[in-house]
Amino acid sequence: MKSIAMKQTLHLSLRHQILPLVLLSLFGAGTAHAADKLTIQVSHDLEAARPSETITLPWSEVNKALPGALIQRIAVKDAKGKVLAHQVTNVAPLSKDPKGEGIAYGELIFQYDFAPGEKQAVFSVEKIDTLIPVFETKAFARYIPERLDDFAWENDKIGHRTYGPALEAPAPAGSNKEVLRSSGLDIWFKRVSYPIVDRWYNKGHDHYHKDEGEGMDMYNVGRSRGCGGTGIWDGQTLYTSANYATWKIIANGPIRTVFELNYDNWDAAGVKVSEVKRFTVDAGHLFDQMESTFTFSGPAQLKVALGLNKTPTDKGQNPVIKLSKNQATPSITQWVDQASNGSIGTAIILPTAEGYAEDKLNDMILANVSSGKPLRYYIGAAWERASPYNSNEKWQAYVKAHAERMQHPVKIVAVSKP
């Protein structure tokens, strides 16, 4: 499948980051020589811990401080001198760069674990003479041609997948091909921190639907919204797209993965609607950031519904589901106790929520959208056998803490040191 046609140069703007930031560049005008290092000061105003905090800095700012820096010959260090894993995104892979300015690069990305009460941290970026080792992959996505045209993604905590047009296509006579029209989002629950997407597809369907030590696919999507799929809600009926049409990977780990799925026009009570979903997947988190941009003409706004499947378990699991609607967060969550597969939690955090609804298949949280303006939200899930969240109360607390963290982003100040 071809990736969607996009501009060759794509800037990962601050609007698209999982943590909006304030960046103040304090480089002196008329500096005649390169700085020895770039110092990055990061602060926030929460008392709570912030594990796996993602810190981003435009590469153009790195190059100002460290002209000619190479992504394989820099070190990012914390205040104690510990080298941190880093990633540099590529926004213009075909660009010529005769001056060595790194014009193909987008952002420098790294992570840090803020302890409870630790509200400030200082980091340095320095040129080094040796090659930096390749860092462990903790965020990853890819198109899956070996299973029709699934698209799957994961970090070190959890995995997901969704479905392309080949799955929706009619089955040739005698093929026993599965046919499913669904733009819902699936969950793969992991026990391990290393990537499992390739391994599980290699094992095959009947293996990854049972726990053989690494976790399992035990979440049911069907024609529902799964965990966080979207649709247009008119107050009575949910109008949903077909399977994703095209895809584009923008960044692919080791710390952050960003990709887009494009959904072709569908009819929503007489209004033609299309959607582009942008996923930002960061290591160390049970939530992914989503931005859905709907395009339509006619009405000034439409009401979008984001859903959680009412029947999310395998057959025979006799689920007991606790549904919670938290207007203060705002969010919608499920806690699902199962007969033998262990308990799971699912959630959607929607900062601009306008209310709640339900239909036969889904419990939903609602928001109004304008054409061409992205709607930001967060989808997440946890399994009691692979996380500390083994009760509804603990899951609710985690969802609330994540929402608060998104409402209080870190602030970043970059200072060059001659």
C-alpha cells in the first residue's frame, strides 16, 4: 500500500506534541564561535512524579548552539552526567544539506523521570568524538502486509492495531478470508517491555490470542469503536467510516513514534466527512495522544463521538464492567473483570468534552468539531497482570493523574554555553 500523499516537508509543530512546551532560545546575537554545549532547563508545577517525561527541542536550536552537530555524535546528559537515550526526527529526508545544518531533521527528543516533588531538571547536549550506541526501541509502528493490511503500533507498555481496506474487501470464493468493516481501535496487552508486534504476527492468530508468556490479544473490537475509535453522532445514530484508507509514518522510535491514518469520505446523515488521525506514541506511557482532523462542508460544526466497546472481552469471560464518566477530567473509563484473563482498564480523556452518550455497541464521550481543526484526546488501557493497576480505583487514579499531567505541561528553556 502506498502511504498517503503529504507535503515532502512536514514540520512537527508544537501544536502536534504530546506535551506543549514553552521554548525560549537565549543565543547571543553576533556570536563568533560555536558553543561547547547546549544547556536545557526543564520545569513544571506539579508535586506528583512524572515518569518518562518526553522533552522535545527543535533541531534548528541545537544546530545554532552546536553548528555541524551530527545525530550519531552527540550526547544528551542529565545533571549527574548520565547519558540519556535520544531521538532525532526526520522531516525532510530528501533534503540536500551542503552546509551540514541538519535541515532534514525535525526535533531532538529525550525522556527523564521526574521524582515526586522534583520540579526542575537541567540537561546538556554536547558534541562527542565517538559514535553514540543505537538506543533500545521503545516505540514502534508499521503497516502489516502479511496480515492483509493491518496497521499496528506499540511502546514498551502496550500495543494496538487497526484495520485496512483489504480486511473489508469481499472474500474470494473458497478463501475463508475474514471480512470486517471497522475503524475501531484494538488493544494488545503486553507482559514484556520489548517490541512484540513482529513476533506476534509471526506466531499467527491462534497463538497471540492466548498468553504464551508475552501477553495476549484478548480485546474485542468487531464493528464497535474498540478503544477510542471515532464517529459522527447526531443524537440518535453514530455514523462511522470504513477501514483506514492510507497511512504515513512520520517518526518511528526509539522514544516517540508518530503516524497518520487517513479515512475516506463517509456519509453522516447527509454530510460527507473525511478524517485524518494523527497518533503520537511515547515510550513509558499507557496513553497515546490522538489528534483527529475532520473535513466537511455545510454545517459549522459536527458532534464527534469517541467510543469504548460495551462488549470488549472474549467469549466465555463473563465480564463485569464498571463504567465511569468523570466530567472533571473529563474522561470515560471502563474497568472490566474477566473470568480467567484478568482485569483490564480502558479510558478516553477528552479535554473539550461536551457530554456523553451510548448506542447499542458503545459508551461514548462527545465533543463539537469544526472542519479542518484538530480534536485532541488520549486513549489508554492497562492489564492487571502487566501493570500496577489491579483495581478500578487504581485505574481511575492513574487516568486522573495523566489528565492532570497533560493540563500542566513542562516548560523548556534552552541556553548555549560558550
